[in-house]
Amino acid sequence: MLSFLSGKVVEITEESVILDHQGIGFMIVTPLSVTKHIKVGESITLYTHLMIRETEVALYGFLDASERRLFLSLQEVSGVGPKQALRILSELSAADLRSLIIQGDSARLSRIKGIGPKTASRIILELQDRMKKLPFEGEKSSPLAERRLELLMTMRVLGYTDQECGKMIETMLQDISLQKLSLEDQVKHLLSLLSRRPS
């Protein structure tokens, strides 16, 4: 799995960036917070998330790990997909979004196009406690917390619910030898465990 990608900006649109990495052009879907802060010809690093679905493969990119973490967290909320998460992060910085969620400001969230009052309330209800526990800017986030979120999102893309694999992920990440595996190998391990479940 791609964790980050460095290269020279070749093209910028409202919704994506084309990055030249060692002669290969990567199209990376980004929020406006990325595109308005970069320019063609500039060398940058984007923190990425590869999303694979039956009908689509998309690579998403962000300027820092905290923005990527929020992108993934938002999609754990029912009714919020990648497009809605990107729209939110296009209008609010990672720090502002976290602050709004902690303060319970559903009115501000609901003013974002495509995010109605019900969805805004769900975002606050489901993410408020988690946002309070996140490190403040300048502090390091837990690598295990980052990996847990990546695993949950990957398993969701593969068609599994958090209820089906959440406990397995927690158990796996308590095993020091399994912690050292790559994301891909951890996913293979989970799929192996899931395949052994009684039908």
C-alpha cells in the first residue's frame, strides 16, 4: 500500500493533481486544501490512501497525515463517502474540522454542500470522543491507531463491516510479531482468519 508519494507537480485541476514520480504520472484525487497551496513544477510529498472498489481504483492525497486521518475517520460515519469527506476537507482545515466536531457545531458542518443536518449530527456523535483523544498539532499520533484505521477502511472496501473484523484487528495489533507486518500482509492475515469462520 502507498503511504506517501513524492514527485513534481505536472498538472493541477480542482479535484486532482498529477504527480511525476520517477517518470510515472500518478493522478491523485485531492481536496482544495491541497490544490490551492501547490503550483506546477513544484516538488511535493502527499500522504496517500489507495482505495480499491469493484468499479473504481482511486488514489487520494493530502498535505499532512492528520488530514488523511480525518479523511478516513469521516468515512466511518454512515452516509459519508470519499466525495463527502473530500468536500468537508475542502472547506475546513484539519484543525478547524476537529475543533468543530469537539465543540459539537453541527450547524456549521451542515452548511457544507451535500452535508445535511442529519449527517452533520452523525459526524459529531460518532467522532467527537475520538477527536478529543487525537494528539494536538505538533504531537505525534500513535502508529497503531493509524494502522487500525487503515485496516478498518481497507476491510470495508473489501466488503466487511467493522463488527466483523474490528475485534480481529484489535487482537492482531496486540501481537508484536503481527504489528511488524506490512499493511498488505496484515490484510491477508485478516482475510485468512475470516475465511475460517463457521458459515
